[in-house]
Amino acid sequence: MRVGGIERHPRQDGSGCRPAVATAVISRRPTLEHRWRANSLWLVPMACIAAGAVAAAVLLVVDGAVGYDLLPTSVLGTPTAVQTVLSTAASAMLTLTTIVLTVMTLGVQLAMQQFSPRIVRALLADRRSQLAHGLFAATFLFCMVTVAKVDDQADPGHQVPTVTVAAAYLLLLASLVALVRYVHVAGQSLRVAGLIDLVGDNLRAEIDRLFAVEHPVLQDSATVVSGDAGVVVVVDSAALVDAARRGDDCFEMLVRMGDFVPRDAPLLRSRKGTAPDRRLVRRAVLLDNERSHIGDASYGLRKLVDIAERGIASSPYDDPVTAVQAIDRLHDALRQLCVRRLPDGLHHDADGVLRLVTREVAWHGYVAIAFDELVELSKSSPLVARRLLAALDDLVAVAPAERRAPLERQRARLLDRVDDEAIRLVPDVQGLGAGTDVTVDR
């Protein structure tokens, strides 16, 4: 039973109720933890400020005990120079703290509007940002306390608390490093991938904390699984071929460049059933939180398609000219690609023995990435439909015979999709402005 908000249980002999002290103590732990996390935005910086004040007081006592002249002025500077440096540093740190907090507020507002209002707590609870804010504020306070103890009118040997001033210089250096790191982290965290990773990492940490593993995933000794979650951005084929050669084996990649791999998901397996070197494979297959252009040509096509789609479907702010510009670059990329040899995914060693099999995008896959979605959306924009027709006509004309079929299918889909008398479907590299229906025929 519950009395006055405290859980009570009957005694073993049934003689009444006793307060469940242990239960009450345990029930407070989640409450305290929640309050700590909810209020850590200001608790962590305040703890840093308090630590800075305590450190300044302790070091000033140390200076008084060992003497103010423990370090020479050739290292720290004259009393007047020290005063100038610390005064300027304190002013700069106060300004920096204000700017950083302002930028963080604007970034949170942008993320809230762009992605989700529920992302705010995750951004504010980022411990790295809180420590950076706390370090800047603590450095400001430390410099203010220290500069007050520098007296260029005192007797020589009692003018500069050298240990405290040296600590202030170190804090300033740490603040500069933290500022560069903070700018990097802030820029990364405001990307789509950074925000998704922030929430995803927090979610996975809570899953690890709250739920015990009941049914472990069975792992085959011939299969290497990922140690963490991420997107495949690098596959060091040379290292994998060399490892397979040394083990007289043949490896098969189970993921391709740009794939997202959950934690403990398969990366690679041995076709001969032997156990590959897991550490070597995990070093050769690099995971990151976002796809990269390096070694992943299809990602460039994907981004151009995204830009074009936003230009077509971003009502009420339709921007078909931007979509046409993106299709220009898709056209150029496919025109270059259609006459080139595409990798077959078979990697041999120096003796010609097959050692590694990777998954690669085929020609019809590149065509699908570039045109499938845009053809589907083309009916809503005459400019886009005309530009797509011009691109497909040109690609069909220049592509080798064995690569024309996917392009011809896309062209047929476009003609069938844009079966509308209101749209003059004429090939036009400008969308509207270069077609035969709008130019002078000489």
C-alpha cells in the first residue's frame, strides 16, 4: 500500500505496515538522475565556474607559501605585461562566452524549425558543449581573480603570483583548443547526420542501460560483424586482398559503399569457412555517420536528385530552375559514366587468384538512382519534363548499345507519365528556352 507518497509493505508476521526504506532509496535514484540530466545545462558550467574559483584560491595560497618569484619574469612577463594580458584575456573570454551561447541558441532554433522541436533537449544536454561553456566562463573568472593579485607597485618578489599566472596561461591555451574543437563539434552536430546520430546514440545508450541481452546474436566464426553502427565510407580492398592471400582464402563483402550497418551486423565472410582477422577487417572497413563522395559515385547522384526533388516538390516554394540545374549535372555525370568501364567487384591478387568479392552498383543501378524519382515527379513540372527528355535523348544517342536499354525504359516512362496536352514535351536543355518549339528554325 502507498501512504503519503511512500511505498509501505505488510510485515512478515502481518502485524501492520513498515516503511520500505530500501524501496524509497532506490526510487530516488532515477529521480535524481533525471533531475541531473534535465538541469545539466547549467549545472555543468556552474560546477566548472566553482572549480575555477577554488583552483584560483588554492593556487594563490600556494604562491603565498612558495613565494611569488617561483617562475622568472622572462617566462611570464613583467607585472605590467601580465596585467595587460590577463585583463585582455578576461574581457575576450567574457565576449567569447556570450557569442558562443548566442550562436548555440540560434543553432537550436534552426534545428528545431528544420528538423524537430523535440531535438532541443538532446542538443542542450550535449556534455561536450556544456564543458566548453564552463571552461570559457571558468577561465574568465580565473583571470579576473588572478589579475587582481598582480601588483606592479609592490616590492620586487611580491608583484606577480607566478604559479597562478602560469595556470591562467594554461587555461587560456586550453580555451583556445576547446574553442576550435567546439566549432568543429557544433558544425558536425547541426548536420542532419549529426543530429540523427546524437539522438540515436542516446537511444542506444538507454537501451544498453535498461535492457539486458536475453537472446545473444549467434555469430559464425567465418563472418566478421561490425563493432559499431555507421555508414560504410571506406573499404580498403588492397588490405583485404592481402589478408585473404596470406590466409589462402577468399573474402566476400556483405555490405557496399554507402550502406548503413547496425552494430553487430555482418560485414564480411570467408568463402572457405575460415576465421578472418576481425581487427584487420574492421580497420579496413571504415564506418562514419554520413556517406562521403570518396569512392562512392552514387552518393553524388543521390544528392543531386535530392536537390532536384526539393525544387520540384517544395510547394509553395517550387523552384523548377534549381531542379533543372541539378538535372544538368546528372546529365553530365551519366554521360561521362556511360562510356566507362564499371568495376565488377572481383579483386584478384598478383597471381590472378580471386581474393575479394565486393558489391558494386551496375549501370542500370546508376540510371535508376538518377532518373527513377525525377521521372515520377516530372508531371508536376513542364520544365523538368522537357529537361529530362533532352538528357535521356542525348544519353541514348551516346551510350553503347549494351547500355541503352535502361535509358530507353526511363524515356518510355517519361513519355507515358507526362501524357498531358497542356505540357509541350519537347527536348529542351534549358527546361524552357532552348527547345525547337521556342527557337527560330533557320
